[in-house]
Amino acid sequence: MMKKGLSMSVLSVMGLLVFLTLSGCESKDPSVLKIFVRSMNNELITGAQVIVIGDLSSNPPTNPYVDTVLTNESGFAAFNMDEYFKDAGEETVGFFNIIVKYDPKTVEGHVKCREHITAVETLYLPN
């Protein structure tokens, strides 16, 4: 009877330790910047070049950053910003200029991105 009580106590303590360990691990969402590109007719554009540039004159200042991605078959370019925020230290917000190029058309925009959040912006190409 004492062995059964002791083994139940050990199992209870182990279960509690596993629960505390798993609940103490904070799951962090990825930092993603998603740029949709559409025509003036609201059609999604595949193969547009999207350039994201850190806005060095923003307040708070954004660290230098430049990346280029083509829009996919769903009409958006996705930028993984985890590395940017890892290098940004305690800053959890960044401001970025966007340039979209498609054929002879170009459009510019601006977006604010936060750590562990997916920021979404849509730019419309001129006719």
C-alpha cells in the first residue's frame, strides 16, 4: 500500500513538472510583412517585384534593411522579419518604404511592422 502511494506521489510530481515546463515555454508568433499587389481593376498581380527598405528617418529609427521578393501566384510577397527584429535589439516596431515594379509601372508605399505580428499592406499599380 505504501509503494502504491509513493508511486502515485512520484507520478503526480512528474506530471506537475512537465505541465510547468510546457506552460513556461512562451510560443512566439513569427514576424511577417505581407505585401499584396493589385491592378486598378482589383486583380492580384503575380510576378511583381516588391522591394522593402528600412526607413532610416522614422521615429523611432528603423535599422537598415533591404530585401526584394516577387509576388507569388496569390498576388503577395511575404518577408520574414524575424531576423530583422533579432538584430534590432529592444525595438519591436519598424517602418519600411515599399517599391513595387511590374512591367513599366512603379508604385511606392509605406508600412509599419511589429515583432511577432503579420503586417499586411496592399498597393495598387496605376493603369
